[in-house]
Amino acid sequence: MAREVIPLRVNGEERAVVTAPNRTLLNVLREELGLTGTKQGCDDGDCGACTVLVDGTPVLSCIMLAAQCAGRDVTTIEGLARQARLDRVQEAFWHEGGMQCGFCTPGMIMSSYALLQRNPHPTDDEIRQALSNNLCRCTGYTKIIAAVRRAAEFPEFLRLDDATGS
């Protein structure tokens, strides 16, 4: 299959990836760009481990073609940290123990981050709804929900567009 250049803006950085047009965003992120924080789980959009943000919206990167993201903003778990400091959602997951094996954690954090961008003070039901596409096989979700609540309480919680000047 012919390869083509796909212009991507990943974690605020312009990138040009030469790849086959049928490659998923997940595979391009992990294999072409070396961003392995995004996890490969089910490969059919059921588990949410591969969740990234495209233009601020959570998407399942295992079922989205990289070519569909040409010229769009893609944010991975690696893109949340600023100046070698974890984002508030990442910190909250750490402090609340909102992870066990850690495999689902990047997807959970990305979905949580997107929720808090659009709704800084969600209810527990809104948190559950936002995480409904993310499966965890290790926890009972109690600490995950507590982590999202804690992230919402941080006074210095930054919106991604505020941090980048968009």
C-alpha cells in the first residue's frame, strides 16, 4: 500500500508522519511517534485504554485512522504534563490511588481531563457517564471517581487551551 504524509499536531508539536493511509491513530502514535503512554487494549473500541483527545474530545485511537486527524490537535497522556510537572488529573489519580495495574489509567485520565475541561465541577453520575467507555478490570472505580473529584477541587486546575494560549 502506498504511503502518504499525514500532518499531525501532537501534544502541541507539528509532526509529519509518513505512513499507510489505513493505519490507526493508535499505531501511528505508538509505533511511528514513540508515544507509548496510549495503551493498546482490545483493538475494537470496547475498552477505552487507547483514549486520546482530538480537538479536545475523547476518541478511541484504535478505531480512528491517523489520516482523519490531519491538521487536528491530538493530545496524548504524555501531552498533559507541563514543565516536567504532572497535570492535576494525573496528580489526583496518583494521590487517590486511582490506578492499580495502570493499563487503563492513561485512557481514564484522558477521559477525565476532557470532562473537567467542559465541566469543572461534575457530579458523580457525570463522572461515571464520562468514564463509561473506559473499562478497568482491577478496581471497583471508587478510587477513580475520587481521583476525578479531587482533580476538580485543585484551584490551579488548568484548561488545556489556557495553558497553550489557544
